[in-house]
Amino acid sequence: MMELVCPAGTPAALRAAVDAGAHTVYCGFADETNARNFPGLNFSREEMAAGVDYAVARGARVLVAINTYPRAGAQVVWHRAVADAHAAGAHAVILADPGLIAHAAETHPDLRLHLSVQAAAANPDAINLYADSFGIRRVVLPRVLTVEEITAINREIDIETEVFVFGGLCVMAEGRCSLSSWATGLSPNMNGVCSPAGHVAYAETEGANEARLGGWLIHRTPKGGPAPYPTLCKGCFSAPATDTAPAQTGHIFEDPVSLDATELIPRLHKAGVTALKIEGRQRSRAYVAQVVRSFRAAVEAADRGEPMPAGLLAKLTEGQAATTGAYAKTWR
Amino acid sequence: MTQTPALPRLLGPLALLPLATPALGLALTRLLRRIARQKPAILARLGDARSARFLIDVTDGPVILLIEPEPRRITASRRDRPEPVHDAAIRGRMAAFLAMLHGREDGDALFFSGELAITGDTGAVLALRNALDDAELDLTEELAALSRPPLDRWLRHASALVARRSGFVLSREEPQP
Amino acid sequence: MTMDLTIGPVAFFWTAERMRDFYRDLATSPARRVVIGEWVCSKRLPFWQHEIPGAVETLLAAGTEVALSTLALITLKRERRQTAELFAAGIPVEIADLGALKHLPEGAPFQVGPMVNVYNEGTLYWLARKGATRICLPPELPLDSVRVLAQAGREAGVAVEVWGHGRAPLAISGRCYHARLHDRAKDSCQFVCGEDPDGREVQTLDGKSFLTVNGVQTMGHAHTTVARQIRDLGEAGVSAIRISPQHGDFAAIIDIYDRALRGISPPGATLTALGAAMPGAAFADGFLAGAPGLRPAR
């Protein structure tokens, strides 16, 4: 059966994920060392150790994401996070920064290393470079690849692959995006946040809901309608007319959709993918339980060669619309 | 989501009594202090948002609530009075609040669909939502814990009855196996 | 130690003629080194790659250092093959995607471009051990980090460069936003990005200039500039600043920075001169200050 890797932003969500049938849960420490450094989220050292115990007692595993890029002059904070994850009994750590991976491989030779999607290893050369240099055991593939490309990658590498199947969708190559710091000064790579809540303002003006990020208007929707979170790349913008092209207004980068690749699970299995990842450490324990239960049923069905259930999770997706994203070539 | 007005109608007359609003605030403050004692992780999770003032506007409820985590105080005020000063506000129907609090619905899904609307300090609202989600609160049990037997038993019965009649989520959702 | 000037690879889709003229002019400029190659989209390369050998020859003959750039996002087999071929050309290569290192001949020196994530000493030392001789840091890094990295670079024998001028590369994607603006997919783009030699402007709904779309790349709209931070960078031990090619009087822009680096312009004059050379342009310098990158330079 394909391994189901599920998000947990809180100890309650971790327990919910394990109880709902997650094979593996990933989470992070409550600081800038992980890419979901959101208010009220994540684990203290004690909570992490207790979370690992809870999971292991029920046959599940915990991965600790330490996937931001250590700040120059303050690398010790990230080094300590790796040591503490190891001590807590994490099955593996998920890392992105080559310097940090080199440190982990040297200092904790028995610790299993996964390459975070934030490392943006999008081709076999990059993946093999990490595998050969540091003994990386699994790579989380960027959400810019088609199923055909994933198949081709798996033919050329010897380590496991993990791909996203549900949740928020980065349209840019992850770990290589400074859109958030352009508008707010805070970025996924440096601070573990994208379009951070502290810079978000919702307001009602002239019968419309407006969402701003760092003071910049990202969404304007009719009053009472859905109010998407103002993630920069899913905002509504306009491109003024040029000499050769008319003006355009709309979701220039991506519509406010989220990823649902349930229907692709059998093809991803055939492509040699080891694990399916669900995004959403910032979502509630209710969300985690529902999504995990549904995907556990889907991977079990795939294992029996049965068709995939469809449309079970529509209500939980942002803006109520779903896409299979880059996995289909037409998305590009 | 079902939008049945049974609970607001039940609570409606309360707001008309001149002394009811302060009394409600006192009762809720007592509840908040108990929760803060039992689950100190909530305040730890809130971080900087501990000092924020949250306005909870249950639009089909009789009163507006101001929650101040640091002094552990909840103040109720009448809807026809000016809104108290606050840093962040969450507005929506009772059913949406209760569903989020008890883990029936995901906060993000309620925000994205417009069932709950946020203004002010979005970061503080996120911290509050995440802290409450982790706390796995059960309002019925918390209220029952504040009552002496046999009142607590009656309260649980009444809560279950109201929940069935109104469709409101009045207890913590346990994940179905 | 005085800082010198590096001219980065052209980010936009220019015609072969424009490329030829651009590099011919650069040969007589005060720039110390030039990085040349298709950086953004491999579909553009057949239209101008035949200009590269001539440009390299002209630049080398003029005494300018030259490096060849890889693509910033390498996914296709063809793109990997092209990357391997770059290393065989006998000219230093600047990697823009870490995966390119897999094709590095044993012991060959290389440079690192601003799209490779070098955020800390650990990564800088690792790259230095692999043979890196020069690293252009990611544009979003604040000065505090630049200081630490420039110091580490000195210890490891790596020259550290900073994004000095031009629309900052903010993101790269598998999807082409330029084609999407024309309701086309990447595979049937008909090279619409060639119509906008400085990229296509993106505004917020209330009409504020915000970003620039350049094919699969997204850039800032305001031009990032270190005009007001040159002294800080010198004191930090930075060895070069990078100027990104743009449409218009590029020679004038190089000249402005050259004068600033040589201390000929009084402090404050650089930004004024840029404003005169680029009428109507907006300038930003927030990244180095740890502020939003688009913070206006004043």
C-alpha cells in the first residue's frame, strides 16, 4: 500500500491523524525552523516527544520538518532542532538547506534524511546530487512536475519519492519564491511563512470584501461571498494593455483552487511513487481527520485495484474548487 | 450547515433583562478561568496574541462578547450599544462558531466560505483558532464541571436535547472510527 | 578592496540582433565580468544561442571575464543535456539550478547564481568544497546575512556578489504566466514573452504597479537598486554587485554604478542619476534593509 503522509500543526491534530489512519505524520517545532511558522501552531520539544510516543504506540511514524534555510550566523538554532528531533525519536527529518543537510549527515549518521519540497529538486540530477552527497533517503517532489516526468525521474534515481496529493497548491517552484518577502519582508525560506497572517487585513468597502497583504490589494469579492486568504500567487491582479496585447484582469498566476489528485493515485503508484503527502499543517484537527480518513480509503482502494472515490472533500478545499495542478501537462 | 434559530431564541430573553448581560459576562469569565487553569497550553499557544482583545460577534445571538485572554476576562455587551474597543473581530452565526470550537468544521473552511468573517489582527485570530483547536474543548462538559450534582447531569441532558433539536454542535466531536 | 561590476544574464526574450548589439556594446563597458546564457526558458534558446560564441569571443578579447549561465529550473531531458554541454565549453559555468552540479567535471571551478539558495555559511562552505569560486547571493537576503556570508566567503576563497540593480527575480514556475495572459498554455505559447522586452507589468486591482511577468519567471516591478547601500556593501566585504540587463540605455546605467563604486559620485547622487537615466521608473531597496523588497528607495 502507498504510504500516507499527513500534516499535524498541533498535538491534537497529530492524534486525529493517527486515529484516522495516517501511516506517517509530519510536523515541526514552534519556531522559524519549519516552513509553517504560523501563530498558535506547531510543537514544543515536550509535545514532539509525546507526539512521537503516541504515533509509535499505534504503529505510525513521525517526520519532523526543519525545512527553512538557516539564517547566516544563527545556524545553531537549526542544528539544535535536528538534534532535538533525533532525540525525540523522529523517524526522519525533512530538510531543505544543503548546509544543514551536510551538518545532519555528519553529526547524526543514523538519522534518516528526507529532502523537503523546499529544496526544489525538480530533476534526477539534483536528486542524485543530494542522494550521493548526503545519503538522502527520500525526496518530496516539487509541485511543478507532470506524472510522466515523475515516472521518468523514478527511473533515474534510487531513493524514494513522495508527492503532494491534496491541499494548498504552490504554483511557483517551492523554496525558490520571494513573492512574500517582496510584499511583506517575510519569506518561506527565511521565516517559514508565506503571505503571513500578521500582514493580512480584511476590510469591507463599498459593498465588497477586500483582502490586503502588506497593504497591497490581493482580493476583492462581493460582500457575503467567499473571502479567500490573500496568498500572493493566488491573488487577483491586472495586466495593463501593451502595444501588442489587450488588458487582462484576473488570477494571473493561479486561481484560488487547491490540489486534489485523488484520481491520479493509481497512476502515481505506477509511476513508482512511495508516499502520498497531504498539505495542511495550518488546518484544524477536524480537517485533518476528514482528509486522512478519505485518503486512507483511497489508498486501500488503489491497493485492491478499485476505482478512486471522487469529490468527497470538496467542502474542505479553498474557494471550493480543486485542480490536479501540474500533474496534468495542460496546467502549464 | 443547518441554520436553526432554536438556541438564540432560548437565549434571547436573557439580553432583555438589565442585569443579565453583566451576569452572563461573569459566568463566562468563570468558565474561561477554569479552562485556562485546566488547559494552560492554550495561553502558551496564543503567544503574543494573549494580549489581544477579541470581539466575538455571534450575529444571531443576543449579545456581543469581548474576550481578553491575558486578564482572563469575558465581557458581554448588548447589541444596541457601541462595540467595545478590540484588536480583532470574528463575526458569524452561532452554528459556525460552535462547529469550529467543537471540531466539527475546519476554521479555514469556514473563513474561506465566508461563514465566519475576520477583521483586524488576522495573526491573532489565527493564533486563537489554532490554540482552541488544540485544546479540544467541550463546552457542555466545561459548563457541567462548573455545576454541582445533580445540576451537571441535567445540563448534559439539556445540552444533548438542544443539540438534537437545534442542530448546534454543543459537545466535542469525536472522530468516527 | 573596491567592488566591481558583474553583468548578469539577460532575463528577457530578446531577438538575436538585440542580443548581438547588447554584447557588442558591453565589450566596451567598464563591467569587469559578464554572465551570458538563457536563464529563464529553454524554448527561447534556439532563437539566439548562435549569438553566444561570437559574444563570448568579443568579450574575452576586450579583457572581460565571461561565465556561461545554466537555466534556473531544469526539468526536461533536453535541458539536462544542454546543461552538460555548457560544462564542456571550457568557459566557467554559473549554475542557476543546483542540479547542474551533477554535470560538473571533477575538480572544475564554477560560479553560483542568485537563484541558488545560499542563505548561510554552511551552504557556502559546502559549495566552496565543491569548487565554487564566486556566489551571487539571493536578492531577498538582508544586510546582516550578507555580512556574515561575505566574511565566510573571504575565509573560503569565494567572491561574494550581491544583486545590485534590476528587476529582482522573485519566482520561477513550471507554468508560463506570459502565455497564460494570452490564454495559451506553455507548450503553445507562440513566444509572446518576446513582445515585452522588459517583461509585462502586473498591477493590483487598485492600479498600483506591483510585479512583472517574464515567461515562467516573476520579477518585481520596481527596479531593485543598492544605490543607497553601496558603502554598507563595501564595508561588509562584498566583492561585486550584479547589474541585470534591461531595455533602454544600459550603458548609462553601468556608468552610473561604475562611478558610484569608484567613489566619483557623491553619496545620494547615484539614485538621482538613475532616476534621470530611467524616466518614470520606480526603485526599491527594501530587501537589504530586511524590509519588504518593494520598499521605495528614497
